[in-house]
Amino acid sequence: MNLTHPVNLGRIRLQKNENHTTSRWMDQQRNTLLAYEYLCHIGEAKEWIENCLQETIDPIIKLEDSMRDGVVLAKLASWFAPGIVHRIIGDTKHKFLHSENINSFFKALRAIRLPQTFWFELTDLYDKKNIPKVIFCIHALSHMLARNNLAPNIKNLFGELEFTKEELFATQKILDGYGVVMPNFTTIGSSLQKELNEDSELDLDPNFRFKKIDIVPFGMNDSAMPVKTPELIVEESDSEEEDSPQYYAPMLQQLQAPKRQITTPYWSKPENLEKLVQCQALARKWLSRREFEQVQQIHRSTFFQSNVNHLQARVRGVLCRRELENKRITFETCSDEWATQLQTASRGFLARLKLQRLLNAAPDDDDDDDVRKVGFTTNSIVHNVQQELVSQKNPSVGTVKNFIHLLDDSDLDYNSELQLESIRQEVIQSIRDNSQLDAHVNTIDTKIALLVQNAITIDEVLKVTGPLRKKEQQRRFTQLAAAAEAEATCQGAIPFTFRNINQKNQTALDLYQQLVYVLQTEPSHLAKLVSLTGVQDFGGDGDGHKRIESTILALFGYATNAREEYLLINLCRYCIDEEIKHVKSPQEFMRGNYTFMKLVVQTNRGAKERKFFRTVLAPLINEVVNNEFLDLETDPVGIYHRVICDEESRTGLPSRRKHSVNSQEALADEEVRNIFITHLRNLREITEKFLSSITSSLDELPYGIRAVARELRLVLEHKFPDEPAENVIKILAYFIYYRYLNPAIV
């Protein structure tokens, strides 16, 4: 194909290439020519935007994709309409906010009153559904700004740009994918002029052109001068040449010449006067008919119909709001006694209706056997399904589906969790008190044993009672000391007391203490146990794992003091080393449910850690919970159905929107899209508040959580040296937030 583009002609001629063997060479060249013209229009728009912004943008081939974020259009809108664009969003992480740039451009077009005929839709640019319409809008904008001396004229680059065959074929393929008709760029100026002058032309007086024409008397010899009808006058006045006074000067002289030669008044004759009246009547009739046809044409236009529908919708809204306001005023002005009577009547009606339904649903005596049979059959089916769920190792989807509702968290589960947490705190407090009392009792037992052996006196025993100085307790210990000698040879039921101690019990006590000491100071044994049992299935509902966790917590005294807390953190370090040996990737480690995480989380949710939650999370949670108007729904389909319900409640009529849509179809609705963007913006603001509060209070985070997180980071970096730091940080964030903070928020 040969593309020739002489500048003086301004068009490209199609020339047949002898190498073409098919008969479709003209269609192929025509498609290539269309692609070339489209690229030239893009180049014209690109050069005009660069002249306006005084900066360089992407080349012609890449301009379609680079304009989708709306940054270039927002900058252009800020240039020709200052003050309209408040911010330009160029962040690639939040692509859903790029629509605000395009909406800012629409606001600027509305500010300069560009006719909406030349506008494009948001999806035309954002989803690349009709990019030629966007380029057409930029061309129309350039013509309008140049018309008002606000911007330079756009250049005609047709025939001055060169593109490769690959670029032309690729562009034609893109145009075929759009499936739209290419706008007519050559008539933008005249179309814009017509749209801008349409309203002013409708307001013109239809007799305006005829007021310049005088009715001139003609004699009998004036037949050579043909009289021009009003239709011809209107048609001839369309050209610029005929609108000039010089064009009509010779005709006016010729028309006035016979009048000067006539001595007798021509219009004094009755027959001529009657003809004049008839002529004027015909002229008025023609003017009235033309005015009626113009009004009828406007009435049938799409623009008029859309405005009428919009006006009717507004009128209905005003009437509905007025009626609602009248009802509200009537309700506020009515007495409370009337409202009470209405409520009483309503409750009575509902109660009677419910009673009638129960009576109608009650079975007769003859149907008792059938009811018992149905109940027995239903119980049998439920029992069989339950046995299938318990007995089978891999039950079917239908069986699991019947009991899936039992996994939902209810108020009873929540209250149970609160009660369990309260009992756990009481157990921890009791352990602390028992530890203190046990220390005092051991000291007292030692002193009593020495007293029995006559090593110390009774006064020295009373000195070590410490907080147990009440009279009743002193009397009790005095009696025990008096009877200690008589009971020294007896064997007691408690094996590890100094009063009943012997060599066998002392040996067992020493071995037990050594076992506890070894398990606490050498955590490798417990770490291996936790690692081996973590992947095993004990059956039931996981009581075996819970028993191991409770045993370890009891062994370390629930980390009630600094020593046990340090030893428990050391155990978690060894558990991390054992667990990481069986992990092949950080993602696999993040998906695991490890025992050490449960241990460190449970021990760091005591009374002293509640101050951290109240300081960091309580204000933000109260702010979200107490905001009755906050809506964070991010499902487009859910928002779409809610909009339909609001519309039907507001208008009282069924909505014309489809009820069965997917997410993309729901987001295509402008109202749904605006609500969706608002909800995302609110969710982002609340999330940023929580994130800022959490990150600013890392120093106040419990030491156990920070120590385990640090050890976890070091082990992951050593195990996976090639893994990006972002993935390691994600695992740490998952542990701190989802394991520790998220349960407190939820």
C-alpha cells in the first residue's frame, strides 16, 4: 500500500499496489487510512495539550493507556479552569481513586459550558470502551477555548505525521475492538457553533428577516420583476454574501424605481388592497406554521424528552417530600393519647392474627398419628445425618452444609469467651496468692520441724508468720507446735510436708523439683514435644492440644512473675527453631497454627496488658461503634440492592433497575459507584487511624510479643535469606495483628 499525503490537498489517496492479489485491497487500505487519520487526531490533541501545559506527555502510541488515570486531563482542567480541581491523584496503589481526576475534568467542562453532546462517559476512558470519543471531546474543547481566546488553536497534522505499518495495523485492531463509529472530526467547529447558538436562535423573532423587506407597489408593466417568496428569502439569506447590505443595494434601487414613476397611489384601489390583506394573511400563516414546526421538532427531540423526565422526577420528589413533611407535622402535633390508642389497636390486631394462625395450624385429633410419624421421621433423618458427620472421616458437602450454621459466633459464644477469660484471670490471681501462701507455709513448716528438733524456740516460729499475725492464726500455730512432738512419728496423708517428711518422700520431692527445673531451664524437650504433637490429630474436638497448652501454662505459672515469663519466652524461641525445620516457605509457616503462638498470646492478655488495649484501641473502637451513620459495605451487589430498596421506598414505585447483576454491572451504575467509592474512602480513613495508633504505640506493646516477633524475624531471615524483606514483615504483621490485636478488636 502506498500512502501519499500532499499538504496542499490535505487528503490521502488510495493507490492500488500491483503486489496485491486479492480483491479486498481497497478495504484494507481504507481501514489503514482510518487508523492513520485517528492517530493524526491523537497527535493533534497531544501537541495542543503540550502547548497548553508547557510539558511533555507520552507519545501518540502510548497516549491512550497513559490517559486512563485522568492525570493529564486533570492538569488540563486545572489550567483552563483554575479553582475547579482541588487535587490530582497520581498514586498507582489506589487506582480506584483515578475516577476523581476524570470527574474533576467533567466539572471543568461544566464550568466553561461545553455542550454535553461532545462529552464522553467515565467508562469510555477508565475502562477503554471508547477512546475516540475522548479525543473528540479534547478537539471540541480546543475549538471552544480558542473561540474565547483562552487557548491556542489546535493544529491540523493530517499528512505531516508518519507511522509504521505495524503501528497502523495495531491501531486498526484496537478500533475494531471498540466497535464504535468514529466521530466526525472535520465538522467539530460547525457543530460546536450550532450547539452554542441553538438556544439564542430559538429566542429570535420569526419575523426578524421580513421586517427588512418593504412591500413595494407594482404597476402593470412591472411583471418583469418577479416577486420573491418568504421561503426563498430565508434560503438565500443563509450565505454570508447575501447577508451583506451591498448585495441587496442594486435590488432595492430597482424595486424603488417604479414607485417613483407612479403618480397615482397604487394601493388606493380596493382590489389591490384586498390582495394586500390576503398576502399578509398568507405570510402570517406561513410564519405561524414554521414556528409550530420548530416547537414540534424540539418537543420530539431526545434532549427535550430527557429534560421532561428529569423535571417530572424532580416534581415527584418535591411532592413526596412535601407530603412526608405534612405527615411529620401532623404526627408531631397530634396528642399522645391518639398514638397510644393506635399502638394498642395495632398490637391487638397482631396478637389476634397470630392466634388465628396458630389455631389454623393446630392439627386435629385425627391427625395425631400423622404428626407423630412425621416427627419420628424427621428425628431419624437428623440423627442419621449427625451420625454420618461424626463417624465419617471425610463427610460430604451436603452433610457439612446442614451443620455449618453451628460454626457462626453467637451471643452465647461471646459470653462464654468472656466468662472463660474472667475465670482464667481468677486462676492466675489464685496461683499468685497460693504461691505467696505456699512460700509462707514452707517457711513455717521448716521452723516447726526445727522446733520439734529443739533447734529453735516458739518465739522464733511466731516471728516468721509475716502477714499471718492475727490472733486466731497465732493460737492455731501455737497448738500445732504443742502437738508437733506427739505427731512426729506418724505418717501423714500429704507426702511432701516437713512434719511427715521422710527419706523416701524427700527423694521424690527432690526429683519432682529437678524435673520441673529441667523442663523450665532446658526448653528443648518441651519444644520437641510441641513440634511433634502439633501435626498429630488427637481426635475429638482438640482436647489433647488444649491439655498440652494448659499443662505448659501451669508448669510456667502462667508467667505471673518475671522469671516464669522469661522462661516461657525462651521456650517460644526454641519452638520457633523446631517448627522452622519442617517449613519450606514463609507462606507455609504463616498458614500454620502453632502452639507457641497460643501460649505467648494467652500469657500477654492479663490484667496488666489491658491498659495497652484501653489506651490504643478503645477510643477508635468506641468511635466506630457509636457512629450510627457509618456504613462500610464494600460489596457492589449489596450496595446495588440497597439503592434499589431506597429508591422504591422514596418513590413508592418499582425500580427499573435489574435485580440480578454481578459486581461489574453494579459498578456501572453511577449512584452505586459513588457510594462504593465513599465507603472505600471511609474504610481507608478508619484503617489508617487504627494503623497509625498501633504503629505509634509499638514501645507500649507487651515485651513477650515483641521478643517473640524479633526472634521470629531473625529465624525467618536466616532460614530464607533470598526471601524479600516485605514477605517477612507480612508474617510478623500477621502474628501481631491477627493473633494478638484482632481478637481484642472483634
